[in-house]
Amino acid sequence: MTLIVLFNLKDEIAKDNYEVWAKTVDVPIVKKLSCIDDFKVFKTSGILGSDAIPPYQYVEVLEVNDMEQLGKEVSSDIMKQISAQFQLFADNPIFIMSSQIA
């Protein structure tokens, strides 16, 4: 299962602050979870063939090997802290569950 998270930062959040946190706290801790095979964060840079601004500033892609285990692991104290910190940065994130078909 691939979990895709689309979000913009809250207006008062500096991009550098979020990006440092993502690189030094969020990704290293989440990657240690037994239910996560991989976790990457992408900063959007444009829309192909257009000058339009992308609707989301950031995209997270988490490769989850066990959704039931994810539910258990996100309830740990450290993951509750990470989740609370993420909510301080992200403005109404969208979590999309997906599976590869091709």
C-alpha cells in the first residue's frame, strides 16, 4: 500500500523550517517503523507545460507494508509527537491510500 500525502504549509510557516524538520526528524523516525518500507518527501516545482502554480507545495510518499501495524505504530508516544508537529506545519493535508496496478 502506498500512502500519498498532499499538503501546503500553513501561511505562518517558513519553508526552511519545515524542510529541516522533515529531513532531520520526520523522515528518519518514520523510516524506522517496521511497517514502512520507504518514505520520501517531495517539494513541487511546477506543472508540466504550464506556468500555473501547483495546487500542493509538498507530496509525501510512504510505502506501507502492513496497514494494521501502521495503526499500532502511529499510536506510540514518539509518533504522536511527530504527528502533532506535522499538524503544526501542514494546512489540511490530504492522505490518499493507493495501490500499484501496473
